[in-house]
Amino acid sequence: MKKKSKEKLTNKNQRSFYFEDYIHSNRNLKKNNKNFIIEDRVYILFFSFLALISIFSLKIISISVKKPNDVKIINSSINFLPQRNDIIDRNGILLSRNILAYHAAIKPNLIKDKKKFLLKVKIALPEIDLKQVKKNIYKKKYFYLKRRLTEEQRKKLWSLGERGLIFEPFQTRVYPHSELYSHIIGQIDYENYGVSGVENFFDKSLRNTKKKSPLILSLDTNVQFIINNELKNSMKIFKAKGAASVLLDANNGEVISLVSLPDYNINKRTNINNSLYMNKITKGVFELGSIFKTFTIALGIEEKIIDPETIIEDIPNKMKCSIHEISDIKKFPSQMSVKDILIQSSNLGTVKIAQKIGEQRYKNFLEKLKLLNTSKFELDEIGTPIPFNWNKCKLETISFGHGITTTPLQAAAAYASIINGGVSVTPTLQKNKNINNAQDRIISTETSKKIRQILRKVVTDEKGTARFADIFGYNVSGKTGTSQYYEDKNKNINTFISFFTAASEKYVLLVILDDPQIASELTYDYKGYKIKGTRNEAGWNSVYVAGRIIEKIGPILAINSDEITIKYVAEKSN
């Protein structure tokens, strides 16, 4: 049997199954090894061709059985962009998360009845520019009908059942609280990278999804909501152009709330250039006025130059200082105690104290309080105080908060360092960041205690400038500050910086109103007295707003919510 097969192969007049049959007959057919190799290649080619035919056939079958109205969802490279970890507040409330979303695109060549399709689109998406869609559908091979569909819009378009309607999946970032945290959380770009706020500052760690753990901020959403709402109401009452506040834990510097108005919806990618929308707390640089008197008197007491009961004599009605004329808002006695100077907010009395302290000591103290340079914080949107020279009269004007600028965040941190027992405070947006950090001493515990006692009188004394903030149960103390715009002396920046306790915790609250007006229709309820609004200083607007805020957030701040956060983190890790 084998012999016959061999004879067939060697017969020149016979055609074999093998590839050598296609070769000219004068080839050497006795090279068996070569023939076997060629034979193997033919088999490979044959079966590869057979496989391709099979795949093609299956594709034809799948197309033939596919319903004509099937809607297509395609993979998009953007769907494979890096995920981002969640951002949560101190209580485990979600502030930011990545989700799967869709763009709607159109492939016109797959749409049979274009007129009918356009009518369906108009019904499904009434807000769509139908003229533009019509133009594109007859001219383009592929175009986007609508980017970033809402779930409702996606369902409506899906129900149309058009083959030419393509849904492109992509990763998107959602912010459940919209504008509530717009000046803190920030935004990401279309490639899932942070471009502003916390999203930008913590971009690397947020994209490190191997950890699968959320970024825990020190913020309290319930407190944030209340303060935001109160500030918006205050803008209406006092016809202010803007408002802002920051609430700090006075011991560890944790930012519990940070609000700047006007705000904006961070779910909508918007390029905002109007300066009104800047973060007034971290980026805004202002003269904050008389709140600086607290620093002046604290330094004087610390250096044992004065005491709260020390009488400052020969206080003039006016003072000529270089090209400046310094005066008080009203006439004060020529002799006043140090505590009365702060309680009643006398510019001239404060100047006399500053002159006793001296320029160099005062300068060193401001540097110690971190008020002269750019502060470090977990946002890139940080303002820098306007530099100045310590020339003639600078000490005098700075002592009561004029001629020196700073950010409200810096002022709040400095204030916390003065009243918390005298240790330095570094503001932070991260929960528990500063728990084990060593703190520098700014002033002695005794000096801090004396300052708190005076500031309490600013709120409780009949001659104090912050009487509308005397909220029962919270031991509110503080200092008002009324100053003019650096570039426009006809506009005010009104500030109240306060200290209060809730349960065992201590807090600093700073409230700013941007160019408020007299609220003549507002009736102030003060210790049973009804008082109509007649003035435009901080004591008549910023103080009033701060009092309302403290009254509402006080009970919330007393709640210990650490267990909630721990539980959330544990669940996400598993």
C-alpha cells in the first residue's frame, strides 16, 4: 500500500494532492523534507482561511437577526480614564464621587427616516437646537447630539430605538451638594484630573484608586448648609454684594465650614472670571480694621507693658501722623483703661498702646502670627497680603487694622492662636491632621485668658460693639472690624471675628459682609428692646449675622460624629 503511494508521487504524469503539483514538472521531486514543510504550510493556510470564512459568516448571521431599531452603546477610551476616590465630610457625608455617564452621538447613515428622527429628538429633548442638528445630520458622518446626558435624558433617547443613535460611556464626577462647596471642592477636567480646589490639591491621592479609601475633610455639611443659608439671607437683608465666613476649631485648626458668596454650581463646568466669585476667605485680601486691636493689646499685655486695668492717659481727639489724620468714630474720654479701649474700639487709645510697644516688637509679633506672608493651606487659591514698608506712621495705623491687608483665613487662625490658650494654630481641611503636631506658643496662657475676658465684655457690656451676638449658652466673645475697600473708600468691608464654646469644644467664627447697606427695615431684638437699624458698622450687620449663625450651629457642633466616619471608611475599605 505504501509502495503504490510512493509510485504515484514519483510519476511525473500524475497530479498529487500536495502543493508540488503546482510547481513545474522539472523540479526535483525527490527532496522529501522540503515537500513535507510545504505541505504543513498549505494546511495552515487552508485552516486559517476556513476560520476567517466562519467568523465572517457568523457576523453576517448576527447582523441578519439583529432588530433594526437596536440602539448602540460603544466603548469610548474616556471610559477607561482613571477613577477617583470619594471625598467625604467629617461625618461620612458624600461630597464627590465618580460615576458612569453618557454622551449621545448620531451616525446619520444609519438613520433611514431623518425627518421623523428629528421630530422624535425634539420631543425627547425640547431644549435642543434642532436647526443645528438638522444641519449636522445632512452634512456630517458622526456628531454629538448632546454631551453629559442626565439619566432622564438618556432614558428618553434610549426609548426612541434608533440604530443611528450612539451612547458613548464616560467617567464623570458628581457633586451632590452642587454649589454648597463650590469654593472648596473645586472641579476636574474632561480627562478626570483636578483643576481647582481640593480636587486639584489632592489630585494625586484621589487618583490613587489602589487605596480605595475616601479623602476625609474636616468640614461638616450640616453646619455648612446652615451658615450658607444665613449668609444668603444676610445679603438680602443688608443688600450686600457678597458675604463669607470661616469656622475653625480653635485648638487644632480644622476648618468646620468655609463659605464664600456668591457661589456657583460645580456640576456645571464653568469658567468664572468675575472677581465677586473669588474665594473671599482664602484668596481675598482685605483691610479687616479693628479686629487688629486684639493683637495690639494682647502683645502689650504679654510684654507686661500694660494690663487690662492700666489707664492710658492723654488720648487726643485727633492725631496727625505723617499725611494721615487719625480719629475715632465718636468722642472718647482722654483717659481710658486698656479693656475699655478694646471694648469700645478706640483707634487713638490703641495707637497710644502701640507706641509703647514699639515697631520692632510689633513686627515680630505679626510675623509670629503668620499675618505678613502667604499662608499654607490645602487649596491653591490663596491670596498674598499686600507688601508694605515700615515707614513713619505705619505702626500707628496697623495697630487698629488700617494700612495692612491679610486674608480672612489668616486672621481667623491668628485669632484662634490668641484665645485658645496662646498656642499657634495652622488651619487645615483635613480631619485629624494636626492632632499630634507640636504647637508653637504665641502668648502665655495667662495673657490669653485676660484677652478672652475683655473680648467677652465686647459682647456683653452696654458700651461694647458686638452686643447683638450675645447668644445665651455659648459664651460668645469677639471683636468687630469696619474698614473701607483698599481701592474704594466709599465701600465697606464689615467683619466680626468671634470665639464661642459648644459643649467642650472651642470655635472661632469669622463673618464678612461685602459692602453692606443700612437695614432700616430690620428690627433688632436686644435683651427685650426693639431697635431699628440706623448704622452701617460691623456691629449692626456682621455681628447680627454671626449671632444668628452661632445660635443655630451650636447644638450641631456638640454632637460627636467620629463613629460615623470610622464606619464609612471601614465599609468602603471592604
